[in-house]
Amino acid sequence: MKNENLKSAITCDLDGKVLSFSRGAENIFGYKSKDVVGKMRVSDFSNGEVVLGHVINWLDIAVKEGAWEGDTTFFDKDGNEMPCHIKITPTRDKDGNHTGYLGVTSKLKDKTADDVRLKIGFGTKLFKWMVIMRLPFLSATFVPIFAGAAVASMLGYAVSWPWLGLTLLAGSLLHIGTNTSNDYFDHQSGTDELNYNYSNQGLNGGSRSIQMGLITPKGMANVAVATFALSAIAGVPLIIKSGMSILWLGLAGFLSGLFYTAPPFKFSSRKGMGELLIGLNFGPLMVAGSALVQTGQLLPEAFLAGLPIGLLIAAVVYMNEFPDHDSDKQTGKNTLIVVFGPEKARFGYVALVASAFISIVVMALNGIFPKLTLITLISAYFGITATTTLYKHYNSRLLQPANWGTIYLHSAAGFLFCIGIWLGTPV
């Protein structure tokens, strides 16, 4: 029998992973401790928009002031919305280091869910769509498209900024369609549901939008269809200007993006096929397509310029697969991290990053690209620090700086490489 007077006490780590779940928590939320500890996060009990718009601020106040408390709503195991009062305090180890949080919750008997339901501001609603579409990661599209324009400029062509803008739009829409379709099919396969080690910052484990209730699976599928369709519409003028070659490049990107996680091919599960296709699509093919729009030709230099860019975006994906190892393995998603195992797979990251920089040096010294492209070597700093972190923390949450470092590496190296091609002495 439930004791309605019991309070829920839940502790979690800094990622929100549940570490303890009291008897009162079992009474209020309806879960058994064994089904929650080590399997769920505290965000699973809240509305996703509340998590995005309020919880981060609550935690910040709790750390700065010692505690935060107030009224909100939570969901029980059956999906019922409950009016509750919660007090959040930070937890610390014996040395005073911040290790997580304690939330003490009680149900409000004199209020309804409508009375305490929090308002969601416009900024949060906008941010929600950024999360759903993973907009901050569109740099993976911007870098190769600018690189294609840089190659065109290097070869003496005048870059058309309106056409470059349309290329960026079409490429970005195709990228968003790929992101959202991947989230949909990873939800359908159960991969994201099983992923307990996902990043709260969207680095791995997908956007978590479906799991957080920010959008329904059907809604996510509709976004994927809509953005793929808009990408095709934006691509029509590009085809008219540049010919059928741009259609085949776009079609290759669409099909490999869709079937990265979608059956029957599920390229991401085919022992390196997914990483290879991402490297090709966001490297040589996208650079060549961008240059094609500017010049009307498929240029060997554009494909070559895409090589280091493709290797570095493959490194981003590769790094982000380390935390997903357990859930990917359980659902048969055979990424290279699953194939080799996390410890042995570390060398693969080093090989990708080293190959990218070696290719730049070789092409610069052989006169394929201006020697100014050697400024790209400055960005190797991010690769070195990420590699050091990977070798120390490949199986823990402390890997996150390496995830971000690899993203910075791709963006910085791509930017410097473009500058070197664009402003260097013509070859």
C-alpha cells in the first residue's frame, strides 16, 4: 500500500543518471528502484520543454545558493501529470567536489497540475526546434560548401554569393533531413531508448527529442520528409544551372543519409560503412558539388580538397560513437567502435586525424593547393588534446571534452583550410 506522506528522494550524477531511488520515490512515481537506478535519468520524469527552459537554471541556482525549491509537474510511470514540490541540493564527495544532485519531492494535495504547470517561453520553443533539428551541428555542411567555393576561386572563377547561399540552403536542409530521419529510425529500432550514456549536449545518442517528448515519432518523421522535400525544391535551380551531375551528387547524399539508420540497408550498422559514407558525403562529394555550382565542372581539385574535410568529419562521428557503444552493440548497430571494442578503437581516431593533416601537407608541398593551406596545422592542437582525453577517458563521461574538441578541430581546420585555398598564391 502506498504511503502518500512519504517524500521522494532521488540522487543523480552530473549527467542526471539516477544513483538512488527511495521508497517514497517508488510510491510517488510508480517505478521500482531496480528499474530506475542505472537505467534512467531524472529528466525522464519531466516535460522536455521544462527541462530545456527551467531545469538548467534550477541546477545553477542550487549550486550557487546551496538549494533551489519550487512547484512543478512530473510524470509518473503511467504518464499521469502530477503537481509536486521539489527541493534540489547539490551533492559533494568527501573532498567537497560537486558530484551530482539530490531532489526531494512531495505531491501537492491542494493543487492541480494546471495550477503549477510552468510557462514555456518563446525562446525555449525556438530552442526546442534547434534541438530537434540539431542546428548547431550544421557546421559539418558549411565547411565543405565553403571549401568548394574556395577551390573555384583558386582556379580563377568568380564566386557567385547568391548561388553559394542557395547551395548552403539546399545542403543544410538535406543535413537536417538526415538528422531527423536518423533520430526517427534509431527510435524505431530501440537504439536511443537503450542508450543510457547519451550526452545532454546532443554530442551522441541523437537529439533525444522523441525520448524527451519534444516531438512525437510521427512528428519527427514529418520533419524529415518536409526537409528532404524542401532540399529537393532548393536543388532544382542548382540542377538547372549546373546540370545532372549535381542531381546525382544530391541523390547520393539523400539515399545514404536516409539509409544511414533506415532499413533495409542501415549503413551505420555495417562495420564501417556508415563512417565511410559520412566522410564521403560531407567531404569530397559536398566539396565537389559546391565547386560544380560555381564552375559548371566536376573538378579533381575539389574532390581532393574534400579528402581532409571528410576524414575530420568521420573523426567527429567516430569519437561520438564511443559513449554509444553499449546500446549500439545491444541493437546490432555495428559501428567501428563496436567492431573493434572501445579500447582498441582509439587508434582509429588517431589514424583519421593524422591522415587528414598528412593529406593537407602532401597536397600543399606538391603544389595542388597553396602553401598557405599549411596554416591548417595550427588546428592540430584540438586533435592532440582530444586524443589525450580519449586515451584516458574513452569509457567515461570525462570523454565529453574530446567530443567537443573534435568538433572544434573539424571547424577550425576547415576554416583555416578554406582561407589557405582562397587567399593563397594561385597554384
